[in-house]
Amino acid sequence: MTSLPKDALKGVSSTKDVIDGVSDLVELTGAEKLSKPLSDIKTVVGNAEKVLNLSQSLQSKGKQLATQLSSGKLLDAVSDLLSSSSPTGLQFTLEALSLPASTFSVISFELREGYSEPYCLTVHLSSSLDAIDASQVLDQKVKFTLWQSGKVERVISGIVSSFTQGESGFEQTHYFLEIRPALWRTGLRRNARIFQQKNLQQILTALLNEHDIPHYAFAFTDSHPAREFCVQWQETDFDFIQRLTAEEGIFYYFEEKEGIETLVFSDNAETLSSPLAYPYNPNKTAQLQEQTVGQFLKRTQVRHSRAVLKDYTFKKPDWVAQFEQSATEGEGQRQGYEHYDYPGRFKGSEQGKAFTRYRLESLRRDAHLGEGESNIPGLSPGRLLTLSQHPNPEFNTTWQVIGVVSRGEQPQSVEGEAGEKGTYFTNHFQVIPRYQTWRPLQRTKPKVDGPQIAQVVGPKGEEIFTDNVGRVRVQFFWDREGKYDDHSSCWIRVSQAWAGQGWGVLAIPRVGQEVLVDFLDGDPDQPIITGRTYHATNVPPGKLPQSKTQMALRSKTYKGEGYNELLFEDAPGQEQLNLHAQRDMNTVVLNDRTTQVGNNHREKIGEEQHIEVHQNRQKNVGGVERQKIGQNKIEYVKGDYQHFSNLETLLSSAEGDIIFETAGGKITITQDGQILMLAKKIIINGEIVKINCGQSLQTVDVGELLYNQSQKKNAWLAFQYFDSNLQPLPHLKYTATFETGEKREGQLDNNGYVYIDNPPSDIIQLEIRNNTQVKWESMFNYLDKILVKGVNNVDR
């Protein structure tokens, strides 16, 4: 290495003196035109002096640097080089992984960090390269390292989110980088998607994996149950993460170990460990030699003293879903500062208690806040700081770091700035008590602007897919991950026209139908079906617009082509109500039913009709009643049967017999013209009885033949006697006994007939003699046909 000329600095110094003298002369003479050139010469000479000072400083370390460079320890060489001009031993380096390690020198930086927010590191750099392309750095990994006395104190490994090329000097070009964690990328993807039956850890894991964030950890002590239906609605993945973690009281921070940056999610401050112990020392001179807390204060603030959350779930409609949480440390403030919110976003007791506690703790997260300044590089959110040697003993305890703003400057990296100012680092930090769990504030949940269209879905081949309360599943058209099956959504309630305890209207939307979906309180996690709509494929019943006067309620046979329908026709002069049952129809009326038809009433029954009347039945016909029966008609009457006709009564049988039968007798009018009468007693009572016998006598079967005493003298009586097979018994002798005591004897003719003229009174007994042996036959022995009339002057 060539040594600098001994007189170099002395010559530069003499030149400065000459220029100063000339400047004074110019000022005295008023030669203002020379002021600008002299100023530029003075600047050049000043820069030359700085370069010579730096070069002289470098000569002392030349051998050490040469050794380090020859062994490939470039960063160590740069660190030692920069530390030569820093009384604190601080150095800042930045390595872009896509460029050589020596590309950039750090001039200054600012690092902002806090719980539940991606850090932001802004770095001002210089480089001998004056045309670094943005594509070589942007969205690439970089590593920022903070050194002290050759030891790594802090490493930030992030990605470049912004790249700016600044001014270029004689030897250097300025660049500005904005560096953020990989989590920041989640803010660049906006989505609408559904998570079902997933807890928060599962949702976060899915999102982080999709963004290629491999290093994350969960430090949970509370239970975080699965969410039945969780919608990311028109928000970035980052906003979705922020919202969910805030709802469940979870904070996160970044932890760097062995060059690996880990994103840590926690719900309890007790999961933090390894406190850093540092003294309090307000002496700024002492801070150049050791890491201390130079300033510290504690702020106590009035905040909410009570949180009340309330919600509702249809699964427990009578449940009073309200939970309360009050602050235990009031610090003298009033206790009436209540925070009430509905809906509370919970559906169970344990979740409701936890959410209420999370809400109050988030509202009081800065009620007790410590703030300070230090030169400690290791302070970052999630670390613990044990403070000592403070005059106030209350402050000498362990605090939890929640936010830090760090700044550093390395002026020797700037062309012409060497030797004026050394490297420095400082930060401003915020802390809370050690065991207070910091909770993020509740995020505003995105709301659905209005109703949406969806399609009812179900398992393959199923037409009606529902649960025990009539809920269905749908496919939202914005959902890109849905498969139009029974997993496309959660069970969604359906609004009905009327709903009560076991009563109301029930019309379950069927698979393939288009439905109108609204959202309770605009909450995308609370969909409810409020209507159904037709479209080009699912068309209304009828043929519109021709059938525009019709209003129909038509169903569809399950997995079939039939339907049930109630149809109203409202066309003027054609008003009509149609009821169509595809199969059976049942009507139950527990009290009266009245049907009034102003004109005609027609009924057509394809098979059988059964009518059962438990008491009376009455039918009034104002005109003619006709009844046509294709086969038989049978009537059973337990009591009396009465038939009244004001005019004629016609009973006609075209081909068969006509039979009148009671328990005690029977009359048969046969199709061949005979009348057969069977009874215990036959009474014929009339002033005039006419008998038209036709070609032969009619059969008479009597138990007693009574004579009407009011008849005139010229009367007669005839009867026929036959056996049990209805065969006449001829030539038998008989004796007839009358009420008057008179007896008459005779003999039956060839057909078993006998005639008695002018009977004196009713017959009491009739004796029939069979051959020589006499038999007394009562009048109920097989006498079947009777035709008895008393007349005057009958021609027999």
C-alpha cells in the first residue's frame, strides 16, 4: 500500500487559508461575481481534506483489512472499517441477496415496529454503482445487520417493497429502500372466500402457506373454537388476518433467531420470556460506552371501565346471550365508562366470556403505558425489559415492549462526510406491565352492501337437501372455490311467510333453484335466504305473458314430473280457482264445513267413494234428482226407512227381481211376472180390494188370513198351500175356523188352491189334512205368495 505524501494535508490546509483570505477580500471590495466560484473551490478543497483524513485513518488498518479481504470476510472488513470512525463501535450493513455483498453502504435508517403490525425499515444507502436496476432489488430478500464492536446486535431479514434511486455524486449514488416482512405481501391480495368449520389457527395457517411464509408459530393458552362459517369478504388477506386476530384477542410479533425470522401469534403475555436487563442512566456521555435507558416515564390514562357484549343465536332463542367484564384497576377513574356492542360475534357462553374480556383488554391496552429512550438495539416488540437504577422504585421492574421506533446514522458512508460525525443509534420505545396482555383494537368488519343471488346445492343426484329446521346450502357466484355440491356453504336459514311453534309456511328451496340471500346486520358470516327468483332456465309456471292473469302455487313431484297446484285465474269473466292433486288429497274439518255453489256442481270419481256420517244427513233437491248406477246399489238402515212421494212412485227392474224383505217377511216380484209373499201374518184392509190374476192364480203364503168386517157381502178368499220347496200340495182336505166360531171344510184343487166365498169373519185357524192323518200347520209354514183382495161381483 502506497503511503500518502507527508505534505499532502499541510498543502490542503494552506490552500484553505489562501481561499479564506481571497473570500475576505472579495467581501470587502464587493466583487460578488467571484463569490460563487470561490465557494465551489472551497467545497472541493474541503472534500479533499476529508478524503485525506479518511485515507490517513485507513492506512493504520490497511494490513488488517487486507488480511480480512483475502480470507473472504468482506462484511467484517467493512464493519472494522466503519468502526474506525465511530466512538460507539456501531456499524450498519445491508446485504441484497441478489447483488454482491459490498454493493451498498448504509447512511441512515429508521425502523418502526409494533405489536400486530408489519415492521417498516427505511434505509438510506450509497453505492459506487450508479445504475442499479430496480428489478435486481425490488421484491427481493435483503438482510440489514446492526453491529456493535464487531458483534451482531440485531438482524432484520425482509423484502424490498420500495426502491428509489437518488442523486449521484462523483463517486457515489444514493438509493432508498423500504423493507418489510413477508407478511406485508398478504396486503397485496384481495379476495372473497369461505372457510367452514375451521378454527383461527387453521385459517391463519392456510393463508400463510399460500403466501410462502414458512416460519410461524402459535403460542395460545385460550381455546379458539372452530368457526362454522367464516367469510373473507372483499378484503385483503392482511386485513382479514388483522380482523380475525383482533376478534379473538390475538397479537403477533416478529422474532429473529439464527438468521430466521419467525412470525409469532400469541393470546397471553405469559408466553413471553427471556427479559433483557438494562440500567437507567440519563447521562448522554455514558451512553456512548454502554447500552442504557436514557429516559423513562409512565403515563396513566382514563379508559373504558366496563365492556358488555350481546348476541343472538336461533339455536338457543331463549338464551340471554349477554356478557359483562369490568376493569379491576380503576386508578380513581369513574366506573360508568361502558362499552356496549351488538352483535358480539359469539354463539356460545365460553366464547362470549372470552370475547368480552378481549374487548375490554383491548380498550384498556394503554391505560398504563411506559415510554422511554435508549441506545439498546435489542429492544423489539415481544421482548421483556427489566429496568434498574431508576430513582422511582416503581419503575424498577420488568416491562413488556409493545412498540419501538429506532433510528441510526452512519455519516462516514456519505461521500465527503468522513470525520465530521460518528455513527449513532437511538430508539424510542413503549412498554406496558409485564403480565398485561396487549390486545389489538376491534377492526371494522366489512359489510355486504345488499342481497345477493345464489344457487341451492346438494349432493349429487339429490333434489331436496335440508336439515331439521329447513335450512339449505347454496353456491355463491363469487365463490371461486365452491364445487356446487353439499359443501359449498354452511346450512343457511330460509325466511318463510309464516313461522311458529310447529305451524306456519314451509317451502324448502330445491337444488338448482336460484335464491335471494341477504345478510343479518350486513354480516357476511350470517347469510339468510329471503326469496327465490326465476331465470332463463327456471321459468315460471304457465306461459307468460299470455298467462299474466294467473297466480299459481305449483310444486313438483320429488324426482318426478308431476305436481300439485293451486291456480287462480283473474281474467275478467273467466275467474277461476283450480286445485290439482297429483295423487291423493285429504281434507280434515274439525267442526263445520259449508260449501255453497251458485250454479252447477260436478264431481267425477274414477273408482270408489266412501261417505261416513256419524249422525244425521239431509239432502234437499229443488228440482229433479237422477241417479245412475252402473252395477249394484246396497243400502243398510238400522232404524226406519221411509219413502214419501207426493205423486207417483215407480220402482222398476228391467231384468231382475224386485225383493222387499224384513226380519218377519218377504215379498218378491219376479222378472217372469210372479209375486211371492212370505210372512207370519198378512193383513189386507180396504173397502175395495181388486185382484187381477192374469192367466193363473197368484201364490198365497199366510199365517193368518184376516177378514175385513167392513167389506160388503159378496167377498171371497183364496189361498195356495205348498211345501218347503215351494211345490203345490193338491187335493188335501182343510177345515177353516173363523172368529165367529163357524167352520168350513173343503179340498185343495190340483194346484193346491182353495176358494172361500163370503167368509163370515177373520180366520183363526186353518187345518190341513194330509191323506188320512191330520196336520195342523201354522200360517208361517212356507206360504210364499199372497194376492188377496175383496171385491164385488168378481168374475173368476
